[in-house]
Amino acid sequence: DMAHAEETIGRYIDLIESAQKRALVSLFLQRFREKVLPRLSQLRRSVIHGDGNDYNLLVSMDKKAPRVVAGLIDFGDVVASHTVFDPAIATAYVMLDKDDPIAAAAQLVAGYYSALPLTDLELELLPTLIAIRLCTSVSMSAYQQAQEPQNNYLSVSEKPAWELLERLADIPPI
């Protein structure tokens, strides 16, 4: 639950070996503390999937029609939380490894918005929430790799997450 990102990141940030990478996570964590935490009570709540990424999507394979999401799998992260966390999580993943991550984010958010419009506050906080999801991911990856250094799956999205965080640090959240 991203509402607990500060606690989760705080628990594992010291396991991130690079001081530069720890500083990057700290930058986004400070933004999260300043912008998001004081306003959590103003955000809508619902039951969310909590892990919308390309490994958890089922896509139609009809060759005569465009591919569409046909379903979701992996409900282990389903939680009652803030509604905006779902598009933030999915957007964080869709931005990975993209030449233009902002364009990719805009497409996903526009699609989500067409089905469930986000409030002005949710839209304002979305960039910070996207970054904090990535920070949570790299922090958890550092912890999991310390526990199971031979398990390559645990670092499947780590490199592109770090690259994206570095790019996002140079873009004003607005």
C-alpha cells in the first residue's frame, strides 16, 4: 500500500549500495512527505489491484482487432487504499524503458481518465506518486536481493527504474 511508502522505503533505503542512488530516493521521498502525506485524507479510496504492470496483464490476441487488455492476474497486492495509487503504479511501469516516458504516461493516464476521471488533486499528485512507486520498487529490490542474491527475477525492473528515476529528477513534478 503506497500510503506506507515512507515507512517501507525508510526500512530498506540503507540497503541501496550507491550513495548517489540513495540520495535520489531521498529526493523523491522528501517530495512525497511534503506533497502527498499531508493530503492523503483528501484522496478518494477504493479497492485497488495495487500491481498493474505488464507481467500481470492478459491481452487479447485477436489478429483482426487491436490488442486490448482482457484481464488481470496476481491479486496478491489488492488492498483498500487510495484510488489514484492504481494509475500511479501502472503508469510507473508503463514508463520504464521508453524513449519518451512522459508520452507513455500521458497515454495511460488519458485511458484511465476516460474510464474513471481523476480529481484535480489526484492529477496534481500523480507525478510524485509515480516516482514514489519506483522508489519503493528499488528499495524492496535492494532488500530482496540481500535476502536472495541468486534470484534474478527480483531485479527484473530495477535497472530501468533507476534510469527513469534519474530522468524524473530533472523534470519538475508539475
